[in-house]
Amino acid sequence: MTDTPADLVIHGGIIVAADTMFPASIALRDGRIAAVGEAQAMPAARESFDAAGLHILPGAIDVHVHFRDPGYTHKEDFESGTAAAAFGGVTTVFDMPNTIPTVADAAALRGKHAIAAAKAHVDYGLYAVLGEDTIDKVPELVEAGIIGFKLYMGNTFGRIATPSTGAMLEAFEVVAPTGKRVSLHAETNSVMERRQAKLVAAGRTDALAHLASRPAVVAVEAVARAAILAEWTGARIHILHISSAAELAPLRDAKARGVDITGETGPHYLMLGAEDYARWGGIIRVNPPVREAANQGPLWDALLDGTIDMIATDHAPHAPEEKTHADIWSVDCGFPGVETQMPLMLTEVANGRYSLSDYVRWSAVAPAKVWGLYPRKGVIQPGADADLAFVDMARAWTLRDAELHSRSRISPWDGRAVQGMPVHTMVRGRFVVKDRALQPGTRGHGRPVHDIQQMPAPAPRNTDQTIAAATATVVPGAAA
């Protein structure tokens, strides 16, 4: 061990890994973990920190947030969104591209990087949109620095155009050789648009009409179709916001066939059901919709057996006046979640549904591995970034919209009792939140993670049958 003193040694906490928990001390140097072990084995340090009574988790990695910056900053921006993340024990976020401008070319991406670099309290990755008009932008977007691509198979906030299946196949052909993962809003747009039009014509404006417009079959068809195209091309894909038990069959089938496919679900699909529309009305409107409570058990089971890989929030903030219209079709879809995810999930640990190690696997280890950030992120071991969430599992408290650090203080979690509080959050060795207070000078501390991303070697398939290969072929005797 080097004689250079550590910057900080943390004593007294219980470290949580994906398969075990154990008491240990942690030494930090230059923003990374230098040592983990018994207190007497730690190097000399400039400072120490007492974590007695706390569980220390790898900071959560939320691979699905909408921070609305630029273009919709009255709803959220990178400063407020990443502050909310830090209060929720989240140390890395992946932000979606449906902003103004849409992240569809290198210039828009560079502009968003500049915004995030100036404002972010936690580390971040940026998505670029993959659609009909951006296929030829794939090389410049990869070069300019993205964590992955987002493809909208169905409409949602921002109304980004849904590509045809032909364009989707070509997009997968182009992305597959880059090794980047494509995250999918997997709902079939034509079915939803047709059903919504008929519901509107029938005079349905109630909150449950939104659920009726997007039955689970729209997701089942989209997941199956995306898996077929990914299998053909060798593209890596990720299914966002899995909301129904019915989606699990095509997801399991694709994994069994060897498709590089992963998936996420969120607390609102695990803990809310159709009966909650009566209480919350438009506040609960989100895409895909919160579904019947019968879906909850299978989704929990799918997390436990690995069919669903991870937890993410789809943090989608809006102003209160945008969530409270009587006509459900005029209500913006989504609500904040990056700050409430950890306490909601820890409550289920306290209730005995699963273990803290299970939670660490879903919230940190799996996201880091799927996006090529492991072992720099997602784990507490020497060499990893010191991204830590210090959790008091004995702390019972109540979620209050008025106390959220997001600009959007309206959610279906208001008044919900929870157990387990992230009391301190550290990003690369620096406390961003300490004793439930945002620390001074942490605005701009966040860094992009695409430059540490190490995806496995790409494995494109059927490359001789891509549209690029076909159009480059010279047929003997063909007209010039």
C-alpha cells in the first residue's frame, strides 16, 4: 500500500454488495476508493468520517431521467434535477434527448454537454435520439459523446416522430457496429393513436381513458418486434419502463435466444395500480400507463429472477398546473421520481420483500455493467469511483411533495410512509448531500461518464444484408 495518506477514511458503516453485507472501513484518495477492510488496515488519512449505524451502498445509477434542459426549464433543469438525484442517493443519471432542441446532432449534443457540465451535482450520461432523420448522424453523435441512443417506438412528451419498422431496422444496422446500446420506448404507436382517437370521439376524458388507450398489447408487440430486429442485426437494446406482466414473455424469449436485451421497471409500476387513478387523477398519467395491480407481483418476480435487470425512474417532471387538468388528454405525462426511488424501494427491503443486496444489484451493479461503467461505477471496491449512498434503514419518514428538490413538486407519492433514508450522498469522494443538506460548491461537480464507458466488442450480424451493403453492390449488367 502506498505511503501517501488517504483524503478520507470512513469508519463504522456496513458495506452492501450485490451478494453480501459486511462491516468495513473505506479509504478514499483522489475521488476513488483506495482500500476497503478493517479499520486498523486503513492508511493514514487527512480526515475521517463516522458512519456508525449506516449502511453504505454504491450510489444508485438512474439510467432514465428527463431533466428538461434545455427548452423546458420551468419544469426542471440540470441543477434542480441533479440536486434531487443526490437527495435520493443517486450518483449517476442518464438524461433523455427530448428537449429543445432535440439531441439529434453533434451541435445539439455539445450544447447540452455544456449545460450539464456547468450545473450538474452528480455524474451524468446523455442520450441522443435515434429516428428516421438521425440515422446518418450516428457517427457524429458517438464521436461527440453519448451514453447510448433513445428510439421512440411510441409517442410521449415532446412528440418525437416514431420511425417506421424499416427505418428502425436500418437504424439498428448502423448502431450495431458501434457497440452502443439503444434504449426503447417500446409501445406501438399506430395502435395507441387509433385507440386514443376513438376514445376522444366517444367523449372519454377521464383518467382511466389513458390506460384504455394503451393496453399491454402495445408493449408486448413492440418488445417482440424490437427483439427480432436486434437479433437480426446484433444491436444491443434496452427496454425502458416495463409496465406489464405480458411484456415479460417476449423479453424472456429474447434473452433465451441470446439477444443482447435488457430491461428496467420503476417503483410506480411495482407499487401503484389502476385503482389509484381515482385518487390521483391526471397526476398519475405517465407513459406507459400505471396498469392493473395484478401486474405488480409478476414484475417483482421478474426483478428477482433477473428477467428485468434494473430499477430506473423515468423521472418526468412537469409544473403542477400541467398535471391538474380535468381532461386527461390535456395533462402532461409523467411525474418526478429520481428523489423518491430509493426510499420507496428501501421500504420494501424493510418489509422483507427482498434484500439490500438485491436492491444494490438492481440500482447500481446491473446499470453499471449493462452500460460498460463497471467496475468504475456500481461497486464499492478499490479502484472504483467513491460514489456512495449512506442509508439509515431505521429511519421512518413520510414523502412530501413540498419537500422535493425537483422543480416539479407534484407526484402520486405525496404522504406515503417510507422506511430507509439516504442521509449522505457522495460523488467521486465529495459529499454532495450531507446530513440531508446540499453542500456548497457542488454545482458543476458532476462529470460525463461516456469517456469511462467500456462496452464489450460489438457483434453485428447479417452485415452482408444491410441496406448499406445492398446499395453499395454493383450488379453485373445493370444499367449505369
